[in-house]
Amino acid sequence: MTTLTNRPTSAHKKALIERLNIFTALALGVISAFVVWRLALQFLPQDAETSPFFNREDKITLLSMIAWFVGFMTGIGALIAPFRWLTGKDLSHDENMFYAGKDMGVKRYFRYTTDHKVVGIQYLVMTMFIFFIGGTLAMLIRTNLGNPEGGWIHPQAYNSIVGTHGIVMIVATIIMVTGPFGNFIMPIMIGARDMAFPRLNALSFWLIVAAAVPLLWGQFLGGISTGWTAYNPLASQAPLGMDGYIMFICIFAISTMVAGANITTTVIRMRAKGMTWNRTPIFIYGTVASVALALPAFPVFFLSQVMSGMDRALGTGFYDAAHGGSGWLYENLFWIMGHPEVYVILIPAVAALMEMAPVFSRNPLFSFNVAVLGIAGISGLSVLVWAHHMYMAGWAPLLNAPFMLTTELISIPTGMLFLVLVGTLWRGRLWVTVPMASIFALLWNFMIGGITGIYLSDVPADAFLHGSMYVTAHFHYTLMGAGLTGAIASLVYWFPKMTGRMLDKKLSWISFWMVQIGFNIAFMGMFAVGLAGQPRRVEGYAAIFNRGNLITTAGAYLIMAGMLVLLHAVISSWRNGVKAPMNPWQAKTLEWSVANPIPLENFDVLPTVTSDAYGYGKAKS
Amino acid sequence: MSVETHAHHEHPDVVGSRNRLGVILILVADIAFALSMLFVYFYLRMQNVNDMWLPAATEETPAILPLSSAPGWTVTAIMAVGLLAHFYALKGVRNKNQTQLNLGGLVALILSVVGLVYQFNTIASAPFTFGTGAYTSCFYLITIMNFVHIALTVFISLGNWNRSRLGLYKADHWHVDIVNVWWIWMTVSSLLGAFALSFT
């Protein structure tokens, strides 16, 4: 690494920004947390006898976690630019180039690097890591459920594993498309040199790293025994591990808001000349819809957790009926975020597959306007359906009917997206690759996920099905069967552009079939036991459900094996794979017009767009 | 997609317009947050679960009486005057009047500090604790969040004034425009808090 060129180098003294990296961040975070923990232990007064349980301990834990967060962000260098702005000493061109990771090699991946391609790769690796953790927890759950009496995991630990698996997978699926591909591919696809706010881009990534530690920390303080929804007042009575969940969500929500503002601004303001809205690729619509939906939704989640933290640490009574609070308040705040979040996950994954459908069918995208309308319709309706999660909670029975209506209405714009996919494939010259097969897998899985969702949206049917394994199978069919399938297809499709190597074809096919077959075995089995009445989130169950659970567990092992094959394919191809040509799929979007490896600022001169990206099947296309 | 190429230069107005949109989008998130707080306040007030919005007196504890909303409106008034001062500064930079820019920025900074101290005093002198009913919980939530907002305003105003003083806004003034957007939202969010706390 070289020192900044505009600084005197005779003393060989490094500037502050050159010294900061993930190791200084970890060190400062740990030291800050330790110091605050010791000070809080020393100086915080003991609770009065009337205080709720854990009150002082909660204060100490939350203060230590906040100190970790501030220390980590300071140590990674996130605060340098704001304070330089404050003092009027803006970053110089050389310093900005340093932040962008110019000529820094592999070290740039461990720094507060602003280049969108570096951030995209960071997100990709982090997403794979989070899926690895979440998947491991899933295998613990399924192994334990192989036996009706429960197994070798303590019930309290089992509860925590279920809750942690849930929140870890939700976060992984939220970032799995907009993180890696929204950051790496999207700016090039619209013909921009970088994101609108490169430093905010780095901030959004490092916030997630900072958030992960409190969640991990919480596992050693009693874990998350409430399930991923962390319903109150249950959460206010849970062990100290709940504070880790609260901190995790608060920091993650800030990351999501920052990323949402950044991606939306980039698309609105930085599209290439000539890229009108009609010529903007459908993947961009999906990405923007996803982050724009998250922008107003996640602050509500953030608030719900701030109040949860205040209830635990300060003794407020937002969710405690004895103090004038209400558990229904939490449920409303949670699901006002929680249902749009499903579409935050789904829309970009489906949009990515809509982007690939014309490429591998050599047909134009069928009815671009219907695709955009479908995305807009889902986004709009998704904020009006939250109370279908509360039909049986007794919150507002008179509102069940209108919420049933809005929920069932959402199947119309969803159907539009199906129509676009099927219409694009119709009479196409299909090039059967993993992304193409993933489109068929999505149509199958999402159809099952969608139709079973209609039953759950129906109040009388939900009275029987709610809280059962049927619900668990349903949302896995949507989030995993549709969402994750789209994300893996995106990985295969954009891997050559992101790494300069082709993803191993044979291994990716093996992985595809293992995951898809395993997935359908696992969750069909889960539908069966759910319909037969097995409740979800239980550690043991009646012997009559044993066969279905064994089938599900066997399917889960097949998924795990398939995912490990994919992981091996990614690592081996990245290291030794066949070098990728500039445009291996003969696609027409802008990211395929830049050479491998992609230059720091993507384009020597910015492109001007003169037609849409879907002119396949036409003369000279 | 067919492409041609052209040379690329960014005008400060383009950068300013981009930054302005980014800040407005972040404010969308903040507005959602503020509206959620109002929802919490009015939801719990209307529910009045177990008559614990404002708990009546018991043998051990006195009744909880709502505070006057005057401090909330006072903070709003301070922020509104700060906004006017910042408008004055913005007008100055648009007319290339450096003195007006500096003076308006300084007054806005001083008022943000005054607002911060006043808001802190309101919180510190409240005659009840966090856990004495839903009203008190909401009171602390709204006032603490407003305190955090004003603290951010102090940081931004300090940077804005310092940069004005150093003459960094001679060439273009989109920074000052954007700080003005923040001030507008700060005043509105204080007003929303005061409005809610007026309904006890």
C-alpha cells in the first residue's frame, strides 16, 4: 500500500485514514464495549426492589453494545468524512481515490472502501456467510425434529436457535439481491461511474457488520427465546440476549434506510443519457421498488425496537398492560414493517429473473409496462395487508374482512409478473442454463407459495391453519423457493462479470437439482404435517407427525448438500475457473459492455443509450 | 441495448440536485419514524389500557398529572426562529452576501444549542419516572427523540456555519440549501411532538 500522494512521505508516516481497517474497528469496538461495561458496572445504581427483572443488567448490556457500535464505526473510519466536513477540510482527490480502493489490491475488501464493486463483493461474501450460519441453525432444528420427543438440544436453546435462524435468514434474504447485485451491477447497468453517495454505500455495508456482533453476543446471554418476531411483552421478559436482537435490528434498520436512499437517488439521478424510464432495465425497477419500500417500513421496525429496549432498560410501559401499554401495539408496528419486508425480499429476486428471461429465451421482455405495473401494484398493496398476520390475535375483528380483501388483491399484480415471465418464454429459443431453469423453478415454487398464501389470507381457513407448520412451509416456498432461487440464478448469471470467471457449469447444475428437489421434499412434508395440525416452533411433537418430519429432515439434508456444492463451485471457480469473456450470455444491458476486470470508474466515457435492453429476436439483435 | 459514447463532466448543480434528493429520501425514513411515534402516542392514549394512560392516585403513589405542552411549543418556536435565521443565511449565500450567510448561520447554530439545552431541561425536570403509566412513557419517547434530532441539528449547523466562515460556499451553495431542508423538517418534527403532547 502506498501513502497518499499529496502528503509528504519523507517521514513515512501514514495518514489516519490509511491506518483504519477491520482490525482497528474490531479492536476499538471491543475496547469501547469493555470500558463502558466496566464503568456501568461500577457506577450504575442498583435497581429498586420494584424494578422489573433484568433492568440494571439490561442497561449495562445495551450501553456496552452501543459502545461497541460507536467504537467499531469509529475504528473502520466511518466518522472521518463527517468530521472533515464539520471542520471544513474536505477529503482531497487523492484521499477519495484511497477510499475508492485505488491500487490497493485485496486490502480494500477489509477497509471502508467506497467503490461500489468492492461493496458489492463485500455484500456477496457476507450474504454467503450469513446463509451459512442460518443454514447451519436450520440443520440443527431439522435434526432435532427428526425425533418426536425432541432431541439433544435443550428446549431453551432450541427456542433461541429457531429465533436466531429466523432473523438471520430474513436479513440474508433482504440483502441477497440488492446487496451484491444492487451494488455491483446496478450502477454499471444504468451507465453510472459509481453510486450517488459512495461513502453511504460503504456505511450501509459496515453497519451490518457492526450489527452482527450484538446478535452473536446475545447468544451467550440467553439467546433469542421469542422467535424472530420478538413479540412483546414476551420479549420484555426474555433473557439479556434480547438486547442483542434489539441492537441488531436498530443498526440494520439504519443500514437499510441509508442503502434505500442511496440506491433510489442513484437510479433517479444517474441513469445514462438516453436511458428513459421505458429503456431502464426491469431489474432496476425491482431494486428500486424493494429499497423504496424499505425506506418508510424499516423506521417503524426501528421504533418498535427502541421502545422494546426502553421497556427493558428504563422500565417504560409501551407493551406492558400493567403500565398502560399494549402487546397489540407491538404487533401492529412489527407487521407494518413485516409484510412489506416480504416484498422487499421477493421483488428484486423476481425482477432479476425477469431480466434473465429475455437473455435466455432470445425474446423481448413480454409487456414491459405490465411488469412495471405489477411491481408497482405489489409495492403499493404490500403496505395495506399487515393485519392479516393478526387475524387470530383478536386485535380488530371488524378489520379482518378489509385486510382479507387487500391481501387477496395482491395476487393480481403478482399474477402480472407470472404473465410477463411466461409470455417472455413463450415460443422463445430457450437456452437451458441454470438461470433459465431457475425461472421454471420460481414459477413452480412461487405458484405453490402464492396459492397456499391465498388460503392463509382467508380468515376462516386461517383460523385452522395459523400457527401451524403449514404457515412455515408457505413462507419458505415464497422466500426460499422464489426469493433464494432468484438470488442463486443472479449469482450464476452475474458471476462472470463480478469475478471475471465462469461459475463451474457442472457443479452449478448439480447444486441446482439437489437444492430444488430437496426443497420440494422438505416443504411438501412440512405442508403435510401442518395440515394435519402440527404447530410450529415446537421442540417435540406427537408421534403421528413423525413420518412427515422425517421426510422434511431428509429434504433439508439434501438442500444442505446442494448448498455446499454451490459454495464449493463458487470458491473453486473464483480461484481457478475458466476466464469469462466480456459478454458470455450475449446480453444487451450495459454491464456486459464493459471489459473484465471492470475499471475503477466503470466507463472511460459515459454511454448514451439509444434503445431498450430487450431487442432480442429482431434483425441484427 | 445500443450505446454511443460522450464525454462526461458534472456541474455543481447536478451534484447539488443529487444530494438534495438523497437527503429528502433519508427524511422520508425519518418522517415515517416520527409519524410512527405519533401513532404510538394516540394509540395508547385512546386505548387507555387498565386506565393507566394517566394513573390515578393510590395509597403509595400520587396521581400522574400531564405536563403543560408549553415546553414543547417553546422548543418548536426556538426551532422556527432558527429556521428563519437559516433562511436569512440561505438568502445571503444566494445573493453572494458572505456577511449575511455567516450571521444567519451563527444565529441558527446558537438557537439550535438553546433548543437542545431547553429540551434537555424539559426531560431532566419532568416530575415523574419512565414507568409511571403510558403517558409518561410516550412523553419520554417524544422528548428524547426530539433531543436527538436537535443534537444532530447542532452538529449540522456547526459544520454549516464553520464552512461558511471559511468561505467554502462562494462557488456553489447547495450545501446550504440542503441544510435548510433539514431545518424545515426539524421545525416540523418539533411541532408534531408539541402537537401530540397537547392532547393529554
